[in-house]
Amino acid sequence: MTTDDTALPKILVVDDNQQNLELIQAYLEDLDCESLAAEDGPKALEIVKESSPDLVILDVMMPKMSGFEVCKRLKSNPETEDIPVIMVTALNEFGDIERALDCGTDDFLSKPVNKWELLTRVKTMMKLKHLTDRLERTLAYLSEVESQIQD
């Protein structure tokens, strides 16, 4: 979790297709952020553990571990459950959208990814993440002040 308001937000892009990965990272260059990349689910989980990204943009269909499984693992771990996840897929069946939502995704984009739609959703998720982080810090501070008053 980013605690320094001046630090650039980190966005992890996960896709087994190198062209898709590079395209989304190129789109993200329009934002003031640090872009990280993973080509599969296990690598994504490793990067999340090492780098604590502020947002994950996650492809659904990947070898080794699907985006559904990666999302489920992130959302079931108390250390990573608050990281917003945007799932990206060529699948457009309602069942796939429902499955992504059941896994805990925060938003959903269909391929081919529209640059402006992606950037708008990323900005929205980053604002929400920033506000959530500030709220958590404020609540922690208030709790600390409260316990000092009671002592």
C-alpha cells in the first residue's frame, strides 16, 4: 500500500500476450505512474508480493494460472484484498463477467482495449485507492489518539 502521497502509483499489467502487454503499458504512459509487467499469473503474484502495486490490470485467459485465479488469490489475502483489479478479456459472455465479479474484480474491460476507456477507469480506480488509503491512515491515527487519551 502506498503511504507516501508524492510517490508515483504503481500499476501492474498482466498479460501472456506480449503485444497486449506492451500496448496497455504504452497507453499508461499518458498517466503519471510506474508501470510493472508480468506475463503470467504466478509472476504477477510474485510482483504483487514484492512491489505492492496500487492497481492490477489483469488478463483473464492465461496459461499456468487464469486471471480469475489470480484475482481470487489477491482478494482472499488480507494483505492484497484492497488492491483494485481491472480484468481485461476478449470473452464477452455474461457468465465470464459474472465469474470475474465472483472472483472479486473491481472493474471489467473487453478487448480490444479502448485507450480512453482504459485511462478513465484507471484514473477512477486510482482516485478510489488514494481515498481509501487516506481514510485508513486517518482511522489509524484517530485510533492511536483515542488510545492515548484513554491512557
